[in-house]
Amino acid sequence: MRSTLLLLAALCATAPLAAQTTVTPPQPAEDYPKTIGTIERLDPRFDELVPKDARVEQIADGFDWSEGPIWMPELDRGSLLFSDVPANMVYQWRTGTYGASEWLKPSGYTGDRGRAGE
């Protein structure tokens, strides 16, 4: 749960920063993750969800507009799927790597069905 929360936060935080046109392909995470920003704790209850030593980490880059992250623990030992709407593509980020790979193209501009009943 905690790692999922951090991954989602990292993806959301990096979406506005991605001004490149080339998506970084998956690679070993030896030089990564890149730590960006800080976590500001305004309520002590937050500490029950997120460890005090948690960091915001950039896990991939090069997207125009990413959204819709979903954690898939059963896929490749843990994967995060998210879409790049203008590219009409869903990408997959795998645990232990930096960068993302194509998972579904065309994606139907993210689709019309929710996975978890949303």
C-alpha cells in the first residue's frame, strides 16, 4: 500500500514536468529513482499512511499528459499502468526499473470501462 501510494504520487508529480517528446524506455534502476520535491506533513495522521523517510520519486519521463495510474500487483511482479492521452497509449512501469514500455496502443484514449468498478 505504501509503495503504491508513493508511486502514484511520483507519477502525478512528474506529469507536469514532462516536456520531452521521447519516452524513456525501461532500464535498470541503478542510477534511479530520481528524488524530486519534498513531502510536507500537515497532519500527524498522514504518518500512519506514509513512512517518515518516504520520498517523491520520478519513475519515468517523456509523457505529454499522463493520468489514470493503476497498480497491478499480479502483472510482472508488480506494475503500474497509466495512460498518455494525446499519444493514445497505455504504458507499463515495472518494479525496479526507470522508464516505461508500451502496454496498449491504441488505447482508445484511455477507454470507457473502469477496472475496479469506478
